[in-house]
Amino acid sequence: MASVPQIKIPAVYMRGGTSKGVFFRLQDLPKEAQQPGAARDALLLRVIGSPDPYAKQIDGMGAATSSTSKAVILSRSSRPDHDVDYLFGQVAIDSAFVDWSGNCGNLSAAVGPFAIAQGLIDRARVPRNGACTVRIWQANIGKTIVAHVPIVEGEVQETGDFELDGVTFPAAEVPLEFIDPADEGDGNGDEGGGAMFPTGKVAEDLEVPGVGTLRATLINAGIPTIFFNAADIGYTGTELQDAINGDAKALAMFETIRAHGAVKMGLIKHIDEAARRQHTPKVAFVAPPKDYTASSGKAVKAADVDLLVRALSMGKLHHAMMGTAAVAIGTAAAIPGTLVNLAAGGGEREAVRFGHPSGTLRVGAEARRVDGEWVVTKALMSRSARVLMEGWVRVPGDSF
């Protein structure tokens, strides 16, 4: 029987926030995969281990969750005032496609450290000690992210005492600024597309056949997100993964809401298109503060948070919170009248702490009115990042 030799490709396996993925320098990819297209997608699918009808990704680097089925491609930026271009691919687990329609806010925290360590930032820019500011062009959505990467003795600091709910061990803090998160994008993806509120309303009725009419906030900030009230669908906002991910009927309901919301946001023209756009939009439900026990066993008190949020990613309830969805939460919380803002008690605010299945997270946003319209200039939050393994990934030579 004829055999095909494996090829090896330089890569780094990194955790960023509550996600992890395989990071590549564009220049290290096989020539066929250095351009967008079928060869690149096929390569990343094989690296991650998809499509897998067993939904385990045993024969790849993925770990069979939306948080761990990810790939990142970085290169020096050709854009003025930016250091690196960051392209994110959400790899489907049981289907043969890679979704390029959005960003991963969690892995954004690992982009700066990777860029510095892999020589994509001029060494003269890296201080001996302190913080290295890395300006990142998020190529999927055409947005700027600024990462402040801690440096010790000229090298990226990875260990530290910054704790992030959803991540077992503490690490070094990486503050992130998402610049103009709701501004129209001009990147390679189609996530931008204009207004922060695509329908012009901060809250409205969303008709969902088979579900009913839900009060919703449809927002494009960080990532397109559909927010609705937990109580309107029979939940409390304190649910953990098992309460939803083991309920096929509930997951089907959320996907129906997502599809109809995507149409109303103008992201797709027909609900049938939602199956090929799994990464965006996100769906999330909100509720006022309540006591609950996080998945780690940690007690979260109502007094510790401003509101509760549960969000779904790639068809399942996320174990913590997607970084881009956190940007959407912070942005919506800053604007009076959104469901997020109302769940947090209403009024204007510059930051919000919300409860998620793994604990709590604080995110800030700078919002103001310009000519009668709400504008958010910046969203801020801190994550952490760490190299888990580096070297080469191997794939059969005929994989792409």
C-alpha cells in the first residue's frame, strides 16, 4: 500500500484567555496555504482534526469544544501604525469548514506575546523590563486591538498572579484595548457592515417562529451578538453548561433564535445560511444579579456582579465567556436602554462586572453621544496568555 509522508510546519500551541489554539506565522505555512482558499482551509482542518464524526478531534490538535478548535495566522503588518496582522479561523468540529467571519477575543491576548517571541516585532521596540505595546490589525473584521504585553529581562512574561475565572492557574496579565469596536470594518471578513445597532434600535421585538416574540438587543460591537432576557425563555441566568448542552430541544431553540436574529441584523439573507456561519452572530441571555455556584464550585454572590450573562458559541453554551462577546456586553452595558444595560440596573456606566458559568469578568467601555448617536471609542479588559507547546505540527502531505 502506497503511503504519503507527513510534512511538518512550525507552530505554537497557545492559551489565550479561556481559549487555546494553534498559532502560525504566515511565512511558515506551505506556499499553497499562504493565500486564503481551499488549501488553507483543508490544512487547518487536518491540523485541528476535523471534520470528526465522533466529535472528539482525536487525530488533531483540537479538543472538541468551540474554545479549543481554533487556528491563528500572524504576519508583519503592511498597514500603517500597526505591528502585526492577525487572522483567526474558527474550525468546525464535525463539518468540513473554517469560519473566518469573526474574531476570537480570548486568543487576542496571545497575539502580542506570540508576535514578540516569534520575531514579528522589532527587538528595538521591546523594553528590557516593562510593557511592550503591540498594535494588532484584526484582519477578519478590520479592527484595531492594542495589547500591552509584560516584559521581564527582554522576554515575554507569562507567569504571574493574575487570575481569570475559567482558567485554572494564574498567569501574567495582558491588558487589551479594542479600538472603535462598533465601527464599520474594512477587513477581509464581513462582520463589520456599519452601525452598532443594525436596525437602529437599542431594544426591539424579535419574532422567532416556534419560539415566540422576544425582546432583544441586536448589537455589532466586538462581535455581532443577539441579547435577550433569560426569563423570556424560561431560564434564570444562573445555568451552567450541563443544563443546556445536554438539552437538544434547547440547543435547537437557540439556533433558531440565532438564525432569525442574523437575518434581522443583515448578516445573512435567509435563515438557511446560518448553518454555514456558525461563529457569528453569538446569542446570549441576560438576567439581574442572583447568587449561584460557578462550575468550579466557587460561590458567586449577587452583590459581586452587576448582571448575569450566558452565551452560546458554535451551538453550545460557553464554559465562561468569549472575549469578543465580553466586548459586546461592555459596550451594550454602557448604553442606556439595551437589555444588558437594563439587567445591570440601567443608567450610564463605564464598566460592568458580569457573572458567567465559570465566575465573573469585568469589562469597560467608553461611550458617548455624537450627533444623537451612541459611539463607543474603546472597550477594555484584561486576559492572560501562555505558550503550552512549541515546535512543529505534522500533517499528511496530501491533506491540502
